[in-house]
Amino acid sequence: MFFLNLLLNYLLPVMFDSIMVLLLALFCLSIFRIKDPGIRILFFFLPLLKPFLVILERININKFYFQHNKSSIGLRFPDPQSLIKHGSDNSFTAILSSDTNYIILLVVIAAILILLLIRWINLAMFYRSLAYEEKVGRKDVPDIYKVIDDFISRTGIAGPDVSLTYKTYTSPFIVGLKKFTLVISPVLADALNESEKTTLIQHELGHIKRKDNLIGWVALILRDLSFFNPAAYIAYYLIRSEQERACDRFVVQYSGRPANTIARDILNSVLKLKSLIKKPGPLIPATSSTFTLSAFFYRKRLENRIDAIISSSGKSINIRLAPKILMYILFLFLLLIQIVITFKSGSHIFILR
């Protein structure tokens, strides 16, 4: 009964609320035609943040309501007084009425957190090892540094170091939160022509400008914490996809080259990478760059990506201040609002919120 209550009162509402807010976010972005990547990413964070509000909230049940109504649907805001203060809540006290179950729950939560912490540390150490695998200077790879120097002079971003990797996968990516390193495979670099290599490097430099590594780590941690929630994985996928499209647009905006050229370079780079790449082993975490595309989704994802590049004009796509403030207000509204479905089956009351 203990774990059934946990499932019905917390895990299912988390998944329900996350899916609802994800659908609302997609609806709002579509209705208002929001193209600003920062706003879009913010909205896609909603399913990652919602679970924590649901888990912290007390479960308030109006028993008198169900004497006359067996089901209802509506909108509500969480009661601020119901957050964290669980002590006086009867339903939560009932869930924790068994000391043994309470101890088991704490042990399970502790084990999950330890495993997640080990995963995050392992991932960080893996990236760090690649960043220091083979540091190279300007004399070693003058063509790469030439592209970097030219692009940072246009954009004002911090110039990264360069490290060559000979691992089984060859997708390039940026490592670091303050001091950055561009990790690239010399095998891939040799396979690309000058234009493709320039586009690829400029794209990765765009991640530095947008602070995508920091955003990506926050999204990854939030997703892992709600590992049981399907909406969290979808939201994480959308955030990473949005980051890639934003960097493509960033290249179009600052490179001074036509969008069609950028699109062709991206397409050729992905196809060449796909022919070179070897699938990493089960103990090697995959990189965050979407140049590494899954066999199932890569075609549609690549089509959307190329279409987005071609349709971009090279101008800034950031929205003005007033509409942006309205979008922030809408974000807070969607974060707090809950679509509540309640129904009664026999003596049991079920609440999805």
C-alpha cells in the first residue's frame, strides 16, 4: 500500500503534469510563432522543472466535494503553504506511517542519487580526458586556429584550445564551462573540405557564445533526476535540438556566407561523419553534439535542421524586450498552473495534477 500510494500520489502526477505542460509549451510556441532560441529553450525546461513542484506539494483532498461529484477537471495554482510543510498533511502522514517503508524509501532515494552522482562525475571526467587527450597549438593545426581566430574576431567570444581525439567516435564538441576546448578528430578534419571544416568549427564556437554547455548540464541533471518521466527525455531532446539549430543560425548570422552554403556544409559534414563514425561501447558515454545522430531519428531531424538553416536570413531572430517580458510571464504561468483531473473509484480518490 505504501508504494502504491507513492505511485498514485506522486509519480503518476509528475508524469501527467510534465506531459501536460510540455503540450502547453508546444502549443504556445506554435500559436505565438516564437523563433527566439532562448525563449524556446526556456519553455522546454518546463517539463524538467514541474516534477519538483509536484513532489514538494502536499496533497489536499476535498472529501466533501466527492460526496456529490465523482470526477472533475480544472485549473489551479499550487497553494504556497502546501509546499515543503508536509507535517500536518494527513495523506502524506499516512504514506509515511510505516517506519520500515520510510527507511526503504530513503535507502532507494539515496542509492539513486549516488548512482546519478557517479554517472555525472564519470561523464565530466570522460569529457575532461578528451579535452586533454592531445592538446595542439597553432603550429600543429594552423588551419583550425585560423578559423577560430577569424570567427572570434567577428563574435567576441572566448577562443578555445584545441584537442585532437582518436576515440572510436569522431563527433566534434566543446568541453568546458569557463575555459573551453574544441575536441575534434583529425580523421574527420581530413575528410572535410575547407568550407565544411570552417562551418563545423564555427558551429561549435557558437555553443561557447550561447553557453550551451552550462544549459546542457542543467538540463541533463534535471532529466536524470526525473529518470522515470518520459516527458523529461522529450524535453531534453528538444532543448539539445534547439541548441543545434540556434548555433546553425549563429553561423549564418556571423560567418558572412550564404545560408545555402552553410546548409550544404552541414549536410555534407553529417554524411561524412556518419560514414566514419563507430558506435561507442556501452561504457563510453555519447557526446552531446547532434552531429552524432541516432539511426531512427536522424533523417527527420536532419531535414528539419537543413530547412531551418535555409529559411534563416542571417538577421538576429531575438524578439524585442516587451514581447520577451510577456513570454517570461507566460513561462511563469505555465510553470505554476496545474491541470487537475480528479476522480473517485469506490473509496479511493485519485488526483492527477
